Amino acid sequence: MTTAPVGPPDVFDHRMAECATDPAFLAAALPFLEEGLAAPDEPPPVAIAAPDKLDLLRDALGGTAARVGMVPHTDWYTGSASNAVARAAGHLAAHAGPGGRLHLLMEPVWQGRAGRSPRESAEWIRYEALANLLFAPLSTTALCVYDTRTAGRAVVEAARRAHPGSGVYTEPARLAAELDAVPLPPPPPAAERLARPDVGAVRAWAERQGLAEADAELFGTAVGEAAALGGVTGALLWGEAPGCVCELALARRVDDPLAGFVPPAGTDLEPGQGLWYARQVCAYVDLRPADGGGTAVRLQYA
């Protein structure tokens, strides 16, 4: 099953293809890539998929394959879902045509990080949902490939809700809120308390927990960037390397589902980018409502 194009041609077109066999994959991928090759004012389409699927495309396309960008998905999806946002935004900024025009065929690594746990899979479904908002101003056309041999039925069913035209599409903020409704494990009783998240104190604590100096520096800086949201009333620290955790208590509510997902103007990752920096550095950054109208911001390094 492949969802049909939705909306006018000058907005983000977010499609989904489900397949369970190699012929079904080709039946979805080939027309999409041919559409991209024929699109005016566009650079050649790019296929980001498992190496065996790229081989199938090369064989099926023949001489035309040289006109299609081919990227093994393990080279594209090298980190967290937030890192994938940065990779896509950077690629579009550097290589897309006017208005972000480009056809991208995309297959996350469901046999790797994206599918290693329900929590990790939920992060990737969040990425799929928020992509509808993040890339809405662009004229990019994306076909997200879900192979049920690797993605699994539960993941595919959840992904349908993140793709317009699927028949079960759910508004992105609502879907993100549902994902956030799954409770996080409570902090352990032995968690260390800090009155304020001093970067140096967090860095020193992380080193004591076993993080290498460079990683501890990144984690401490990420906590400081998250604290820039303002209104921090305290912090808790727990865990051992590499899974060091810091939870900040904010006196104010942060309701924006895109908080920390919108790419900054520059392409380089650097302090001063707030929650974006924190999401790029940490494996997980969770914002949850807290008692009294506040927000709990939990950062887990790995």
C-alpha cells in the first residue's frame, strides 16, 4: 500500500509505502523515483534504504540508476531521531531545488537503533509525525518505506497515523501528546539533587559516573542548554555511563511539541542553540507536564 499525494504541489508531500516483498518495494519505489526524475526544477531524487534494496533499484533502473542518488540507510541514520531531523534539514538546505524541491525515498534502520526497543521506535514515530510540521513550508516530496519484514506490524500501524492520506492520519501535536502520555520510569530514591544545574557540576558528576571527559563535557553543556528554557527550580542526577540522566524541574509549562526540533539558522552544532543542542547531543530528551503547572525536562545521554 502506498499513500497518494496529498495537497498542492508546492507543500511538503509526506507519503508512506508498505511492503512485505521485494517486488512490492519496487512497485512503490520505481514510480516515485521516476516521478522525481521527471519533476521540473528539481535535482535528481535520492534513495536512502537498506543496501539490498539499493541493489534492487540499480538492477531495475538500469542505466537510469546513475541519475539517482543512492545512500545506504546506515550511512544516513547514524544517531537519534533528532539527529535525523538535522540530517534531512541540512541535506535539503544544501542540495534541494527552489523551495526545497526534492524527492526523497527514506527507510529508517528498523533492524538497528530505530527498532531496538518500543521507546526508541516511539521516538522515530514522533519524528515522522513532527516532520509534517517541520517541513511544511518546503516543497519536498518524501516516500517513507516500511518493510514489514523488518519494521514490524506495530510500527507500521503507528506510522500510518503520521502520514497524510493513510486513512488514519492523526494531527501531529495530538500524536506526539499520546506518545508522551506513556509514563517515564520515576527517578530513583538515591538520585543526586542539585539546587541549580551548574554545567561544571553536571560535568564533574558525569565523569564520576564513568563518562569520558569529552562526553561529560557534551552532557553538561546539553543540560545547560536545556536549562536556558528558564525557570529552573532544581535538578536530579542519576545513572551510570553511558546512560547518565539529568531531570530539570521548570516552574513554567512548555507545551510546544516542536521545542528543540526546529533547526537553527546555522548548520554547525554549537552552544547557544538551546534545546536543539540538547536533543542533538542526548539520546533522549523528554518534556513532561509537572505538578503546579511546571515542566519536567529529562535528558539521557545514551
